[in-house]
Amino acid sequence: STLEKAKERLRNLPKDYTYDEARQLLNRLGYRENTQGKTSGSRVGFLSQVDDSVILLHKPHPKNEMSAGAVKALATFLKAKGDL
């Protein structure tokens, strides 16, 4: 499925992983982007609809590719939650 392919791509920690891919994956996993308040700038919070946990991602600019550290942190977070 598309979701499984997206999870596998993140598990591989690609160097060209984009913020758009992360946002789509998180949305499919039941996280909602919070674009209000303190996270409305380059730091964007994603709130789990299941347990109210939050992950903050840095919205890269000017390009869409996330840093290797941010990709690893996202993968680690999702693995710990059992979502990856």
C-alpha cells in the first residue's frame, strides 16, 4: 500500500526526504498539523489524534528537503510510538 511504501522510505533514512513526504505520512498516521501559535513559523507541530502527543518538525527553507538529523528524529519518534 501507499502507506507501507511511505513508512519503508522513512525507515531507510533517505538523504532526499522532504517535508512534504513527512507531512503526508504523519497525516496518514492520524497526526494533524498545527499552524497556529508558536509553531506557525519554521517549527511546525503535529498533534496525534490518538494520544495527544506532539512532534515538532523544522520546516526547511528555501528547499523542501529535511536535514538528516530531522529525518532520523522523525523515524525514531514514530518507531517509539509503534507507528513505523
